[in-house]
Amino acid sequence: MAFKNLLTKVESNLGWIIINRPDKLNALNGETIKELQEAFLSFQEDPEVKAIVLTGSGEKAFVAGADITELARLDQSGGKDYVLKGQELTKIIENFPKPVIAAVNGYALGGGTEIALACHIRIASENAKMGQPEVKLGLIPGYGGTQRLARLVGKGQAMELVLSGRIIDADEALRIGLVNRVVPQADLLPTCEAVAKEIVTNAPLALEYAITAINRGLEKTLEAGLLLEADLFGQACATEDSKEGTQAFIEKRKANFQGK
Ligand code: COA
């Protein structure tokens, strides 16, 4: 895969997507959104790829937001169309059938926080700075910030972040549950790699069903969510990997999962 604004690679079953516009602090223009979509869909089809780490190039920024030069040109219908395209990408990431880890390596502002919010797990470096500063531009978050942030950190914290537009540091992001952990910058990618490797030793279809159960369940009542969990548990029981996983435990050996 060759992209203008991304670097991608596959190493030891991990797909890496590195947003690569360092001179613009990896700001997301329309072209980059389109390329990200293509990269994710291509890794979805690639059986070699069992999990994804998404990060920004350089040591300063994950993504410093949507490209403000593009935002400056939007009218009412153009603005709606513009964010719907970005939302399409965040939905692909959120519902990706393989685990996606955001390695937040610096500024993750506006669309940067929103892309990280769509990922399944967020790990930040100590220099990370996150926030939803759109109101300072006369705008509101448009790539899911008003929705996923409130669902992740609660309505009160989301209201304060979105209404103040305040940029918070990594420790604050950890305290409110916006990121899962904070590590020194030099340890960021190795930590993400280690977490991804730990996850991909597990049965691939079980990972996919678990992602679906958590994502869809949060949209439902507890009762409906539990029913969904039961349905997906049943589907997991029908996989060859569940037979292999349970048998391997009984035989005191390591499971050999095939993703079937
Ligand atoms: N859109 C477009 N360009 C952006 C950008 C964005 N969201 N964020 C940074 N850039 C560009 C800058 O315009 C600058 O380009 P230039 O060198 O051609 O002038 C380059 O990236 C470097 O940014 P700069 O502002 O010089 O770096 P800094 O270290 O002084 O400040 C930030 C870093 C993140 C505080 C600052 O760039 C910023 O506030 N960015 C916008 C953040 C934002 O509001 N994002 C939400 C958008 S919805």
C-alpha cells in the first residue's frame, strides 16, 4: 500500500498505520481521512494482520485535529458532509473486527482525540496533550467527540472538556479515563506492541465478538445487551477455536487458534 499521507507496514502480525504529515502536526485533511479508510479496509482483508496500532509520525503529534484550512471553507451543507466522511472513518475504526490500539504520541486535539476515541484501546506518551478545542474555532466536535467522549469519560467530564476547549495533559487524561495508561515516549510503541501481542494470542473470532458485544451493548438497555451477549456467546461456542481453546486447557497445552 502506498499513500501520500500515511506510512503502513505489517510486522509480526501487527499492522501499523502512521499518519505522516509531520510539518502540519499530522492534521487530518480530507485526503488523509480517505487514505486512513483505505488502509483500515485493506488491513481488514489481510489475514496476516491480527491487530492494528495507529499513531502519528514524529515525536510531537498524534493528530493536531482536522485541517483548519479546510474547516475555514465550509458552509452548512458542506460542513455536514465533511464531518459525515470523518464519522464514516471513526465507525470503521470503532467496529473494526481486529483490535485497534491508538498510540497517542503527542498532540491529539479535536479530530485527533476523536480518532483515538474510536480506537479500542488508548495508550499515551507522557508528552501527550488531548482535548476538544473546536468551540475556540466557533465549531463543535464533528468526528464523534460529543458522543464517544461522553460515553467513555461520562457526561460531566465531556461537557467540561468540550465547553472549555481546554487541552489536558496525559496524567489528566489518565485520571478521567480518556486513556488506558501513560508511558514515557520511548516506551510508547513497544508498550502498544506488547499489549497487541498479548491480545492476539487469543482466538480471533472471540476478539471480534467481544468488540461487537461491548460496542453494540453500550447502545442498548442492560437486558437487550445481555441478550446480545448470549447470542454472541452462542456463536463463539460454534467456532472451531472454542473447541480448540477448551480442549487445550483440559489437555494442559497451548491452544492453536485458526480463526475459524
Ligand atoms: N490544521 C491545519 N494545520 C495545522 C493544524 C490543524 N489542526 N494544527 C497545526 N497545524 C499546522 C500549523 O498551521 C503549522 O503550519 P505552518 O508551519 O505551515 O504554519 C504547523 O502545523 C505547525 O504548527 P504550529 O502551530 O506552528 O506548532 P506549535 O507547536 O506552535 O503549536 C498546536 C502546536 C497543536 C498548539 C497548534 O498547532 C494548534 O493549536 N493547532 C490547532 C489545534 C486545533 O485547534 N485542533 C482542532 C481542530 S478542530
